[in-house]
Amino acid sequence: MRYHRFFVAPQMLLGRFAKIDDLEIIKQISKVLRLQINDEVILLDGDGFEYVVRLLKISPKEVQGEILKRHINPNEPLLKIALFQSLIKKDNFEWALQKCTEVGVKSFVPIRCERTEKENINILRANKILREAAEQSGRAIVPKLEEAQDFARALRRAALLRAPNIILHPQGELIKDFYKHKDFLEVNIFVGPEGGFTDAEIDLVLELRAEGKDVHVISLGSRILRAETAGLVAASFLLNR
């Protein structure tokens, strides 16, 4: 059976019963999906657990249900990917958020590069896209969305952490060769804007590497991918390696 899935606040899941007062979810259940009493849904607490719930009451202000079972969601990948996605055209950026959530990216950091034309995003809308994509794809968590940062600042901060940092560029080492020699549970992927990273930005990467930082210029192959698809391809490759 395929269940409809909804992320809810943990306090809505108490004991044997669930009580939903989120008006958006109530609208989805009652008006959009037209679910009925005794239908079953899956509620997710955002911490990795999911609850099979049988609906007992549906009203305009509240939905109540009985929790039939609780178990750990098995769909989160072991590899934790943070995607540092350059700010690009609204529709393309939102598409990247949606699709990369579906394949298993853990978190997103919008970055401003030298060739970036867009400065910010609609945080509320972006988080809604992340939540809906996580629900649709059977995820256990909604990926975290950080505030937009300048590329240089974001890279310097990420380079201080344990995770390797992959900067996608056509002239880099092939990703299939890179992962052969690496064993990691976390990785940061940096994707440039339309037109790619500038020479100065790649020089910064090489400077950090010369300092011993775990940063790498990596290529996805001979074909040039669009800014919104490069991160998806890289994440899919690493998650299925």
C-alpha cells in the first residue's frame, strides 16, 4: 500500500494518538486528497521515525488519528552530502533543490559567486519545496537550508571541517577516479553559476589545497552540464558508488 506522507511537529505525536493542527496539512488531507475516516497515512517527526496513523477525525481545524505503528525510516543514505549550490535563476534553483532532495542530499547552502546574477532566494518557498520533495520521495528528514553565503567564505569555512570538498569544474580530476581513493561519510559539493567558476575562484581552491586542506577540483566528464543539473549528477554518482 502506498501511503500519503506528511512531516509534522513531534508534539503532534503523543502516546497512541496523533493530533494535527497544521492548517496546510489539514487542507491536504481533507480538500486535496479527500481522505476519509479509517484511511491511513504516514506522519514523520523529522528525526528519522515514521508513524502509520489511522484517521479518526477530520475537521477544518483539526485531524486526529490512532498511531498503529512506529519505526525507523530506512531511506536515508549513509553518505551525508551538503550541496553548495550557486544562486541561479529561480526556477532552475528550485528544480535543483527538489531533485537533489529526492536523491538524498542532506543539506543545501546557496552561494554567491563572481558570476552570480541572483542575490537571494525566497526561504519560505524553498523550504516548502524541500519538505514536499522529502515527503514525495520517502525521506525521513527535510534537508536543512542554510542562508546564502559568498563562495570564498563558504569554502574557507567548509575546508576547516573533516569532510572533503568537491568543486565541480570541467578541468578537474574525474569524479570516478577521485572516489576510488577516498573513504568518507560526509562530503561537500560546490556548484558554480551559469558560466562556471572564475579563474580567481579556482585559484582559491588550489591555494587551500596547497595549504593541505581537503579540497579538490573535480570533473563530471567531457560534457558540460547546466548549473542546476551538475550537483544532481555528482550527488547521484556518489550516493550510488
